[in-house]
Amino acid sequence: MSRLAGWRCAVGHCVLFLGMGLLPVGTSLADSLLVNATIHGVEGAKKPAEAMVWSGDGRIIAIGRRSELAKAHPDALVIDAEGATVVPGLVDAHGHVLGLGLSLLNADLSGTVSKAQVLERLNAHAAKLPPEAWLVGRGWDQNDWETKAFPTAADLDTAFPDRPVLLYRVDGHAAWANSAAMKRVGKSLDGDWQPDGGRIIRSDGKATGVFVDTAMGLIESHLPPQDAALKRRAYLLAFGALSAAGITGVHDAGVSREDMEVLKELADSGQITLRIYAMAEGNGPALDQLCTEGLYSHRAGRLSMRAVKLYIDGALGSRGAALKADYSDDAGNRGLLVTEPAAFKVAVEKAKRCGVQVATHAIGDRGNQLVLDTYADVLGEDAKGDHRWRIEHAQVVDTADIPKFAALNVIASMQPTHATSDMPWAEARVGKGRLAGAYAWQRFREAKVKLAFGSDFPVEKISPLLGLYAAVTRQDLDGKPGGGWLPDQKLTPAQALEAFTQSAAYAQFAEADQGFFAKGKRADFTVLAKDPLRVPPSEIADIRVVATYLDGQPQFGALSMRTPEGTLGPRGKPRK
């Protein structure tokens, strides 16, 4: 596609870059007309539209036929999609923005297939840092290694005998430390004691170097503190990566009060390039601030906080998800309750009093049941109200509990790529019988439960196209297993797209502004090289993101533009 134009933004001011020239916003941009597009997600439409007009302030004016809109808006700047597909801005309904940015600064261990490969990447990362700096990384998964057992500190000690190392598992619910890092704790990690809500993995009473859930805090408390400058750098890296992936909004699951202050500064300076729906981190200072100062929304519409993220259990991959019966591959282990039920109920009651949406991490069937029962108890007669409380992940649910989501008006916030990542070992963890309620998207839909989709990045890759592919095929990128894993739970492309757009907007109380195209809504959209609703499902993951627009302005990529008089050339002059 032509790249004749684009946007450049400085603090509080954006200009349109036209060839070699600059045109300040507002000088001749009353309206913009998008043409030559297949536009899905138009409110009330049974077939795609071909053109759309929005105003200079980024609000949609009209959608329909090109000829009619061009006649009605003769002075509009024409944006040529050149046959691309346009969908409502893709929203990741569960991600970790700061975590993504920090992962881009730390060692990337995703996709490693052995401990040797982990060490290879660590050595390369170490060469870029001062010799005294901690080595921090994320992404290892023992399930992808030939030996499926957890690693040990000894595996790291030979290469790094004196330098502390802390490496997070792909799910963020377990960490692998070397002996130098464990010595920083200052007390013995051996014995038979365990921290509340966590587990120190031991062999013959000796800590092996792996810490699950809250036990990670024993090592984390000795990491160098993250200052605001580091966080700003990480956030900006994350914003760029997310916009490039076609994402216009993220539900940021777990934001501390300190991190929120950094985000507010970035919003004030016009540096946030997507819409961040922040969830306060646990029953702590961020929730207290919401209770005392009220729900937060930045004037520019790109940052808000009106939800709290709580935890009930751990993750399936590290056997921390709370199950009703033993793990099928670990007799006697039923997982962890990260938060005691009584303390969890106190937090939920507090959020209800403050008018704050509750979103709770629950992966195992026992964890999900505990959350649903607590919600029912706290909501009481308000269960049918417009609270839009959520369960994040809802990965392994007792099928008898699925209808309770609908009865309580609870949204299932799920991540399709978790299913395709976990499918090689999920049956070994929970057994065949419990798979009936595992990643059960169609069962939730049949029970009239609202689905909001995300990726849980940086646990998974951030691409929503990968999420669409996983939801539609339930296969890995090699097309395995044939026909898909638990194929009766596949979604149609339209159903999957709805969960990344309209339902994601609903889950953040934003359906008046985004989620589908209609007059008066924000001109947030993602431009794709191919149509995800029409290509063979096997091709969805490879669809290229052409551009990402927010408020009618490109945050990634750019489509060619022209004035009514003709295509714009250097310095905005019409080409002859």
C-alpha cells in the first residue's frame, strides 16, 4: 500500500504528515472519508459497508455506500483502504501492559525448548547489562522441554554462581531462582513451612529453586526497585507493540497505585496510543483510592479505572489452580488458594460498597466455584443488576457451574490461545472427565454467558489474530490436532470477532463509544490485509495488520490519503 501520509504527535499536538510536508490538525480536516474497504461490525447491518465518514474529533458521522457518502461530504479528506478489511478496534480484554514492557527489557525465554536454550538466552542478555545487575527473564515452560519436571537452582548455578537470577514461568505464577538469589532472602528456605497462598518446591526438605504464586515474593522483595523512569520506558515500548498488533484497547489486569500515577502522566502528555481500562491491583491502595476519590476517567478518553483485579487461585501449568479433586498427574495436590475465602469476600464486599467492578482470576473448578458462590452471597438481590462482574480465565469449570455465570450476570473473560497452549498437557493435569468444562466457549455461549476475549500477554503473544485463529480452529499453528482439540467448542469467526470487539467493550462499560460502528461512536478501527470472516480458518493467524486507528488517527501504519482534488504528493500538493 502507498505510504503517502501519516501522523506525528508531540505532547498535546498532532500533525498530519503529507509526503514531505506537515499539515496541522484542524486546518483542513473537517471530515475524513474511508473508501475501498470491507467494513464489518456495523450496527444493525447484515452485510459489510464500503465507506465510513468521521469528524475531525474522531467521531463517526455516517457509514454506508461510497457514492452516497462522497456526495454528502464533498470536502472530506479521502482515506483509501485499497481493498483491505476494516473491523472495530480489536480489544484485548485481559493483558498486563507494564509486564509486557518489562518483558521487552528483560530476557525473553518464550519458546525455549530446553534448559540449555534458556542459559544461551540468559548469557546473551547478561552481556548487555552491568556485571552486578540481576538477571530477570520470563517465558520458560517445563512442559515444552524433554524433561517435564521443574528446573532447579543447580541448573543456573554453574553459569551464574554469584549473580542473582530470577526467571518467571510463562504464566507468571512460578519463578525459578539460582542460589545467589535465594541467599538474598536472609533466612532458610528449607524445612516444611509454606507461605500463605504459595508453595516453595522442595526435595527432601531442601528448596529446589522454584517458587509458586505468593512464594515468589520471598525473592522478589530483594529485586532492585522499579522507578518511574523505568516504568515509563516499559509502558512506551508496550504501547508501540500493542498498536502494531492491531490493538486499540486493553483491559490492564492489575495496576498498582504507583503504576497508575505513571499512566496518568503519560495520558496527560498525550503519549498513550490506545485505550487502557485499568483494574486496581488487589485490595490495596489503588482500590482505596477508587473508594475515596471515585471511579477514574481521563479527559482524553484513553485511560480509565473502575474495576479491581482479585485472585483466588494459581495457574494450571504450575499446578496451582484450585481443583475440587486431586490433579490427575499429582496425587494429593489440589492446587492453591492464593487468597483465603474470608479475605476474598471482604475485598468483594468492599468493591461492591464503592461501586467498583470485580474481576477475579480463577482457573480451577474449585476456584471458579468459590468465586461464583462469593459473588452470589455478596450481590444478593443485586445479582441481576448491571454490575458486570467478571471471572478472568475460567479455564476449568465444573459444567454444573457454567449456568451460574448467566444467573449472576458474570462475564467470562477468557483467552483462546490458553487452550491451544495448554492442550498438549491439559488432559494429563485434570483427566478426561474434567475437560468437559475446560476452555468451553460454546458451552458458555449456550448458557447465555457473555464472553470477552484477550490474550493474557505477556503470558501469550499479543496478536489478536492468533486469538481469533485459536478460537475458530482449536489447533496449533501446524494445524494439529486434525479437526481441532475438543472441536465441539470451536467458535465461528463472527462469534470470535464479537468477543474481541463488542463484548470486550461491554465488559468495560464502553459500548456507547466502541465495540461496533455506528453514528456518534469513536472511529477506532483495525485495518487487516485479509478478511478474517471469509478466509479459510487456517489462514487467520497469518493475516497482516495494515494499520491501527484511534479517534480516526493512525497509531500504527497509515493508509494513503488524498484531497477531493487528487492524490496528495510532497508537501501536501496535488500530484499532476
